[in-house]
Amino acid sequence: MSPTPLRATAPGVPVAVLVPAALALAAGLWSLAGPPVWRDEAATVSAAARSLPETVHLLRHVDAVHGLYYALAHVVVALGGTGIVALRLPSVVAGVLAAAGTGALGRALGGPRAGLYGGSLLALMPVFSRYSQEARPYALTMAAAVGATLLLVRALRGPTPGAFAVYGLSVAALAYLNLFAILVPAAHGIAVLLCRGPFARWCLAVVPGLALAAPLGWLASRQSAQVGWITRPDAGDVGMLAVQLFGDLGAATPAWLGVAPLVAALAVVGAVRSPLRAARAVAGSPATGLLVRVALPWLLLPPAALLAVSWAAHPVYVFRYVLCCVPAAALLAGAGLAAAPARVAVAAMAAAAGLSVPGQLATRGPDGRQDDPRPVIALLGAQARPGDAVLFVPAKVRKYEVVYPGVFGRLDDVALVRSPRRDGTFGGRDAGSRVLAARLAGVRTLWVVGHTGKAASWRLDLVRRTFVPGGRWTSRGLFVARYDAAGSQVSSNGDGVGK
């Protein structure tokens, strides 16, 4: 049985690349400053604002898996400062590359129409916009996954040692952007087998890439407590995964109102029709469906593997860890549209654009991120007086000091004994109970800033024994509470400034 050939597409103007890139750029720049800075982005600001030695000190304790991304963030800060728009721009660029690369993949494996529709659908997805506007490494990982897949296709077409060596380097780059993205090359291995490609050469290329990534894996194993907050996924998480993989945000908008059902239906059509079209196009060949054989393992294997590990061993599944699989869904949906008449395809693309609007608006609104600290920060800025004390519960909420220096710079961080920079952490080191009690003795007004939904802290118990509550206000993910020393005038209670 002879290997299935991977034919090059006809030359021409790469509309399948240019149009998705333009759509992705528009989606990325649309209200780029609008989404609130949530806790993970605050970590990026905190890391990027440090000197390189301080960042290395940080990575020895936490976030070693994001070292490459923080190095890029340092370059951004050197060029454009620590503003959130500047720090989000690399993700915008990565989104453009991911959409353009998806168009190129579809063009290479399924024809120009498959590339045009697949790349454009990716750029229209609300979940794509969500991560293309975030100062975190997940959009870069998505772009790297697309790039690695393009390099794999190139190596399969011309299986030279050089082509496979470059592909092997892309495997290492994927791991250094997101360690869990190493599952994408595993899906590539299945694709090589399904396409009857040179599996031995693929193995020889992947092994050095994995070897280059091994030190990162060792460091990550020493910092495994960082994923200790992840809970075991349930049936609801699996259902949410299905919605998000096909382009919607999940909880932000009802699934039936979004673009995911349409993309999923088109992907099913693409998975069924593409092999049949390939059989008709190549007389005497088996129903290969090269696009399907590349995209389907890419779509399914990484999420299934993380879910399996989460159920059988330790919870490690979070959707953003498998965001890099979303382009595979777009590829399959693009193949489905390419199998339809042109008028039907254009109507479906218009419908997808319309259905994506609620999700696009939601991801740029106050509920578009896990946290919205702006209302409580605004209240703190308006009501806290210079010299008032502030207490962070837990200490890692201190990350917001770097994001809002004008607010927190006026307050006395009463519990801090070692700064985050010196401590090599995001939260720094807090005083023990005796030292904190002594420091609180001279405080008249204390502001407590913390994450909502967290367990009680001994620090709060200490505060409540010596202070009188003066109000508590909550927003999405954060709260701020005022406490006044016994005998001082107490402000009226607040009942919330947000959700």
C-alpha cells in the first residue's frame, strides 16, 4: 500500500491567509483596553515590571512554565511600558498569526475555500477574541500549535532531515509556551500514521524536541502546587468544553444563542464530506481526507488526555490549556463549508458572524473575565485616605498593587515584611500574628482586599477582634471591606458595587 501523497495547492493570491488575518486583527484591536485586568494578567504585569534577575528569582519559586512568555513581556515593557494595552498586543499579533496559519493549513490540505472559511471562522469565534485580548501566553500557544502543524505538513510533503529538524524545534517551542501543549505533537503522531507518512522520521524529530523541553518539565514538577487549585472536572465541564472548542465562551452566553452549534455542525459535515471528496478527486485512492486526518486528532486528543488524567490521577484540566485545539475545529468547519455550494457557504459565514456578536460583546464587557476589580478599586481610590492601612487576603492579591499603583501607593501595606520582588513570589511574605497585631494597634482605618469565595483567614479573625466593620463591597472575583478601630466613627455599610 503506497503512501497517500500530500499535494501542494495551486499558486495564487493567498486570500485564504489575508482575509482571516485581517478579521483577526480587527477582532484583536476592537476595544483592546475594555476587558478588565484579571488576576492572571496582574501576574503578567507583576513579572514584567521586575528586572531580569528578579524575574529569574521569581521563576525559581513559581510560574517556571511561563518563563519564555515573561521574557517576551520584558521586551514589551522595555518598548511600551507596563500598560495593559501594550502587554496585550503580543496576543493580538499571535491571534493574527493563528488565523492566517489556519487559513494556510486549510488551503494546503483542503483547498483555497477550506482555508478561507476555516481561518475566517476562527477569527470570528468569541473564544478566540477572549484569549487574543489577554496578556497571557495562550494565544501565543495557539499560534505556535498552528505553526507546528504547518511545519509538519511541510515535512510530510518533503521529508528531508532539515524539514523534520525544524519541526522538532517547534515541538520544544510549544512546550515552553505551555507544557500541556506537548499533547499537540502527540496528535501529530496519530496524523502521521493516518496519512501513512514517515513515522520513524517523525519520531526522530520529536525526541530531541522533548529532550529540550525536559528541563522545563522537571522544574514544573517541583512547582506542581501551582495547579493544586484545579478541581476534578464533572459532566458540566465536559459540556462546557464542547461549547468552547467550537468557539463560544461557555457560561457568558447561552450555548444555543452562540456560534458553537453552527461550527460543530459544519465540522461534522467537513469530517464526513472531505474524505468522500478526496476519494472522488484521486482516482483509485482510498478515502483519505487529509485535512480530517490532521485536524481530528488535534481536536480530540489533547482535551481527552487532560480529562483522563484529571479523572484517573490529579486534576489538571482547564480549558485555556487546550485552547490550542480550537483551530482544528475551525479547519473541520471550513472543510464543511467548502463542500457546500458557494451561496450556502456565504450565507453560513454571515450567520456565523451574526451569531458571534453576543459572545464578542460579552468578552469585552465586565463579565468577560473571571475577575473585574475595577469597581472595588475605584471605590478604594475614592474613599481610602492617604495613610490608611491595607491588608491583602490572600497575600497573592497584592499583585494588584502593580496594576493600580496610584491607589495602593497611598496606603500602608500593614502585613508586608518582604516584598514580592525580594521574596521571588507574587504575594510577598506577610507578618506573623504577633507582628501583625502590633502593627494594627496604631491603625484607625483598615481596608481588606481579597478574593471572593475564599475560606476564612486567621488575619481576618484578628482584624474582627480589634476593629469594627464599616462596610463591605464586592465585584466580580474581588471584595474590599472597611474596618475602623473601636471608638472611631464607623461609615455606613455597603452592599456591593458589582456582581
